[in-house]
Amino acid sequence: MSILRLKLPTDPRWVNIVEKNIEEILTDHAWCEQKAATNAITIITINSEFPDLVTDMLALAKEEIEHFQMVNEIIQKRGLVLGRERKDEYVGELAQYMKKSNNGSRVSGLVERLLFSAMIEARSCERFKVLSENIKDKELSDFYRDLMESEAGHYTTFITYARKYGIGIDVEKRWKEWLEFEASVISKYGKSQTVHG
């Protein structure tokens, strides 16, 4: 997963925590997919003047909703219940960093939103990889392996658009700053039955 350039890998023992309450991780995961779809729609709403971005964000939003549906189907098939939406403290911390870093220009706002999105996809991809390699449940292992590839594609989409539309911004330098910040945030997590927890 070196492509993601994450500074701090997830401890595989996190999966032992997850396995104690599959209903909780699946509920949290379902809502993560819903929020990812909403985020893609938000990007369209704020940046509708870029036709290629709109097209790709629509496709991404559709895929995230399909993932939400897939997780919900697994929940129902297992006789579990989709619980209420969970607050994602990790994403909340990234969102605060995004807001503080946006200098108010439209270009900066777009780049920050895209890097914020890429960061979440990168960590989700890494977490899904850890799940797929360590969870004892064969169905979920296969499921998370498939989703891992999808998340990697989303990460690439966001990074590509940040580079394309980040005119006048050193996107590579900015991404390195995001990676450093994310490492400081994720170091506090990894102890709960949530995708980022």
C-alpha cells in the first residue's frame, strides 16, 4: 500500500477488536459510504463549472451508494440491524484541518476538499486491506478485499483532480502536509469497532 504513502500503518490487532462486534463495524461502514456519496455531491454543488469533475464525482457518488447498499444487504442477511448514524471523530478532525487550511479562494477550497477526500479514501483503503487480511470471516474478508481496490481508485481520482485544478498551489507539498497531519490524528485511534476508530 506504499502508493497511499500513509505514515502510520494500522496495527492488525485492531481486527481483533472489530471481530467482537461485527454489527457495529458494519453499521459504521455503511454510514461511511453514505457520507462519501454526500461528499462527492457536495464537491459537484460547489464546483459545477468543471464538467469532467462533475461526471467523475457523479460516478463516484453512485458507487459509494452502491457500497452502502451492499453493506446494508450483508447486515440484513445476517439478521443484524443498521444502527443509527455514527459520529466519525477522525473525519471530524480532518474536516477541521481542511477548514483552517482553506485561504478563502475557490481554487484553494477545491484543492483542500479534494485532499481531505483523498485522505479519507486512503485510510479507508488501508483499513479494508487490514480487515481483508486478518478477519476470520471469509465472506467479509473477500468483501473488504474488493472494496479496498475501489477505495484506491477513489483516492487516485481525488488526487488527480487536486493536481489538475490546483493552479498556483504546490499540491505535492500540500499533500505531504496532509499525510503528516493524518499520522498525528490516526495515532489516537485503532481501539474501536469503527472503520476509522
